Amino acid sequence: MRIVVTTALVAALALGAVATAGPASAAPGDTETTFELTGGALSVAPPATATLTTGAAGAAAVTGSLGTTVVTDARGATAGWAVSAGSTVFTNGPTTSTGVTYASGAVATTGTVTATSAGATDIAAPVAVVDGAAVTGNNTGTFAPTLTVALPTDALVGTYTGTVTTSVA
């Protein structure tokens, strides 16, 4: 009988040791983790108003700065962008301008973008005036275009008004 009691005692101790041991440790592993970046907008901010230099009666053209225009590309992508400009004729009573030329000048950039100006461009109809290429991530382009308004030889003195529309796509 002694043998049976010893075997039962050893079995009970073994079960107790298993019951009081902590949980088994999990094997080390990898956790696949993901996140998403969402892009913002592509926008252009030209000045709301501009006054060109004053011309003398009989002047063939009047030229002046439109002020600073800023393109903001917060899309966080690789797609390029193009700024377009178009103009109405400038009028003063019965007198209308005979042409409008837009020159964006140098383009300062931030981020990764190569911005190229189209030079002096007739904007009687909307046309690309600045191109942003080789884009990576968010970027900006800043420039101060010069507008030249051609006038007929019989232009009347007074205030001429027109609208320049600037867009980006």
C-alpha cells in the first residue's frame, strides 16, 4: 500500500504545480500596422484687386503688377499643376483695350516642384501661364505677374476696368 500512496502523492503534487504555474508566454510576433494620409486641396490665391500704373493720353499700353499670386498644393501627391489666366477687355466708356498680356515672372517654390513660367502671354482667352511639374508631396509656387494692357491710338482719358481670372488645375 505504501507504493500506491507515494504514487498518488507524486501525482497530486505534479497537478498542483501545473495548476499554480502562471499562463504560458505567447511566442513573439509581428503586428502589421497601417495608417492613411489624406490629401488636401490644390488652390490659387491671386490678389482681389490691383491698380496698374497711370498712363498718359496717347500711351500705346499701360503696365503694372497684379501683386503676389500663391499656388498651394496640399494634395500630398505627384500630380503636377497648371495656372491659367484669362482677361476681359478693359473698358472706359466706348474705348476698349486691344490686348492684354500676362507675364508671371520668376516663380519661387517650396517643397518639391519645378515651376516654369510661360513668359509674356496674350490672355484674351484663358491660357496656361505657369506650369508646376516634377511634383512630390505638398508644395507652393509664388509669383508676382505683370499685366500689360494695349490701348488703341484714340483711347480716351479716364479709368479703365477689366477682370483677370486666375485658376489652377
